[in-house]
Amino acid sequence: MTPPLADLFRHNLWANLRLLDACVPLADTHLDAAAPGTYGRVRDTLLHTFASEERYARELTKAARDDLLAEGMLFPGFAVLRERATASGEALVEIAEKLAPGQRIQGVYRGAPYDLPATVLLTQAINHATEHRAHIVTILSARGVETPRLDAIGYAMEGSR
């Protein structure tokens, strides 16, 4: 039986890729648009979302990777974002599948050591991605761009489960 937590990350990956695919054909005027109360431009929000997801996966696995996406870098293009979103999304699914009850992670964040339940960082990963997908949908919808359905019911109805 699939752990329920892994299902949340399967939906997260599906929603991330679906939104990326919807952004590919958009003009630069849409990708460079922003709205008050959001992270920033669509392009920057996508990069931030997937850079963060890579960091979450790295922190949970302690896997060394020097070429992580980073905020402020030049937009790498949709093919690269899709590849990286897929890799980090699949890594989070695998982490969720193998998570042991009570598992903890330790590290240093902004110079301060931490010791947290792994579920805290997994919860942050889901909340963070959901929030920024909503930012992008808000920006695009305000500009009259039709956006895809990204919710869990849409995921299930599409047959992704």
C-alpha cells in the first residue's frame, strides 16, 4: 500500500509539471508579470519554487549537489525547470514513501543549528509549492490567461491516481 504522505507528493509533482506546461507557451509579458501580494514575477516565482524544492530534497536526503537552482540566477528555461522539478518532485515522493515514524533531521539554517521532525520540512515543501502555484495562477488569471486546474480532485479526476 502506498503511504498517504507519498500521494500528497505525487499530487505536488503533477501540479508543478502541469503549471510549468501551461506557462511554456506564454509570452514574456505574462512571464514577467507580477501582482501585489505575490512572490514576484511569474518567471522568478517558478525558479524560486523549484530552487526551494531542490533544497528541501537535499536537506532531507543529505545528498550533496553543487548545481542547485538558485534565486537570482538567469532563468534556465522551461526544459531545465521541468527536468529539475521532476527530479526533486520524484525525490520527495521517494522520501515520503520511506519516511520512518518519528524520523528527524538535523542541520544548520541561517547560522543556527536545528533538529526537527522530517515531517516539518515535508509539510513546508507542500505548503510552499501550493502557495507559489497560487501566486502564479493569481497573476495569470488577472491577466486573462486561462490556467489549469491544479487541485487534488482535478488530479484524481484526471486519472493520475
